[in-house]
Amino acid sequence: MYNDFTKYGRMLFDQGLNNSHSGNMSFRQNYNIFITRHGARLCDISVNDIVKVNLNDNTKDKDASIEIKVHRAVYQACPNVHAIAHAHAPHAIVLSLNRDAIIPIDSEGLYYLPTIPVLIAEQTISSDEVAKRLPELLSKHKAVAVRGHGLFAAGKTIEEAAMYASVAENASKLVYLKELLNK
């Protein structure tokens, strides 16, 4: 599992989906959540950057990513989700500012993510509102953009969640470039 955090954290950084200290990833195993530490650099994760917390008890969340409440809410509501990748993907963020959904125009994007809903919330970072509303969306869609904040992608493995985040950003980039071309 640690190798997946390092490999796919690096991948998300190398693809430009996160800056040096942004984003987070988690993996659920039974009643435990393994999540990146608050402030961890996904491009250079060490074993000390993975925090173990309980699925149903937030008393040991102190060192976990500030998005732990969102990850926990998704895991509690979506038993088939075992991994989450959260990325601050620039093209998805830009597109999220003026639409309710991102609809891919490329074949791969449409194959994996026919629709990427945009969740609009008053507070977006470590948000109770996002924690309440995101699980329902991720139960139906593999990736969701939070307006102005970034992507949450879910899967059975960290690799799968990171892949959906990557596909969502690539699809967003193509939509963005097509819109520029049409101007």
C-alpha cells in the first residue's frame, strides 16, 4: 500500500494535478483509513506521511489531512469505495467555475467519466457541506469537481482513484483547449 501512495502521489504531481503540498490520498481497509498527513508533499511521500485513523472515530485525526472528514464521509456512505485521490487539478478547477458538470469531449474521457459533476459549496476546504453532499455524487460518478477547489476521485485502489483524477483533468484540459480554439 505504501508503494501505491508514493507511486501515484508522484504521478499526480508530475502530471500537474497538485502543487508541492496540495492534494491528498487515502485508502480504506476494514475500519481503518490510511490517509496522507496534513501538509504532506504527494511528490515525495515517506512512510511518516501516511496516517492511520479510524473509520468511525475522529479522535485521532490530528495529523491527518484536513480533508479527512470528507474522505471518512465517502467511505462510510460508499462501501465499494476503498481509495480516494483529491487533486487541485487546474483545468478542472477553471471549468468548475462556470458550469454544473464537465462533459468530456474525448473518447477516453467519455469512456471512463461520461459526466464529471460539479459540487457547489459555500465552504470548500475541509467542509462539512462537501462531506455531506459528496458521497452521494461519488456513489454514482467516479470523479467529482468541487467548484473552485479541485477533484475528488474514488476507486477500489489508489491506482484506480488516481487514474480517474488523471482522466478527469485530461478531459477538462481538452474541453478548455477546445473552448479556446473556438474563440
